[in-house]
Amino acid sequence: MTATEVPRSGARAVDRAVHVLNCFQGGDPELSLSELAQRAGLPVSTTFRLAQALVRGRLLEQDTATDRYRIGHGLACLARPALSRLGLDAAAPHLYALAAGIKITVSLSVPEDDEALTVFQARPPVSFCHNQIPRERSPLHSSAVGHALLAHTATGADRRELFDTVRRRGFAVEEIDSEEPIRAIAVPVLGPDKQVWGALGVQARAVRLDHDLVRAVVPAMHQIAVRIGPYFHTAAATEFGAP
């Protein structure tokens, strides 16, 4: 389609519906109609029609008490084949075991364009707090999971000194500014072909995830990274745009 062509109304409606679904990226599990319209940049009436169509398709749900919208079970069902293809069905028990052992949420991220995309989180049964939840997307060049990914690829050659340090010590670290300073660490996950395809990350308040605890949890993270590496299928790396 050329720049002067107008997209068909049906295709435009699909584009808008996808845009509405993408509004749920972030930390808000539920959104009102007005919040959806504002985030999507659409009229309230248009947003209402799209949201109702998504509810009928089970991609969204609407709380009958508050009228607020949230992601529906149907979308989770659609995502299962992709997650299974990525190897998460087999990897999940190991990630939960690691989270329980170190008492910190463990995340698994994969590269997508110039970002690290969090595709799975395993929370510990105890000692959980909201500071352990990573961003859904993090810049590859300025995050612990991104550095763990780039340090083992040719893409990382432009920051050789930093990535040499990451490879030498076996993990990447990031200090996150917030009301309570947060420290994040990440280790690479290698596939059967010895190519990096993902990164395991943990984060917590810096006063808790101090240097002693970092030294204690990194070996456990490496152990699980080695265990889940064989579950990865190379085709999934291409889908996620691995470097």
C-alpha cells in the first residue's frame, strides 16, 4: 500500500483494536473506558465499540461492578502456543524453583528489536515485594538484561569494555533510580547452538540485593540458565528478533 492509499475500513478497525489491546502494556491491570480512549488516542465512542467487540471475542473482560476492562482469558489461550514454542512449559518449573530458592522474583527476557522483552516471571512463595517486578520492556543498551544479551553477540562490539566486564564476571548489573534504589542483575541463557537467546534477571531493593547476596545468587542463576538452555528452539529466536 502506498503512502497515498487509504487503508480499508476493516483493516483500520483491526489496527485500532490491536492498539487498544496494547494499552494494557504496563503496570495497570484494569483500565476504564476513558483511560483506554486517552491511551489509544481514539474517541470514547470508537473505543467503546472496539472494547465491546474484544469482550465478545474474549480478548478483553469487563468487570460488571466497575465497568473497567482487563485482558481476557482468551488472549492467554492464544498466547500459549507461542510460549510453548519458546520453551517456557519446560523451563517454568526450574524458574519457580530458582525463585523459591533465592526468595526473589525471576524473570526471563528475550531480545526484540532494540529492547529486552520480559516473557515470563516466576514469583517466590515468600519475601515477594513489588520492587521485584521488572519492566515489560527494557532498552538493550541501558539495562542489566540487555547487557547480558548484548555482551555475547556481535552487536555488543560498540561497547567492548563494558561487555568484556560483563563476560568476565558472568553477569550484568543495573542500578535503577526510584524512591527506594533498586539493583538488577542478569545472566545470559544460551541455546543448544551456544548462541545467546535470552537472559535471566532478578531485581530487588539495593539494600537487600547487596554485593554479598549478588555473589550468592549468581551461581544459582547460572545453574538454571544452563538447565533451561536446551529447551530453546532456534526458530523462536528469529521470531523475537534476536540479534
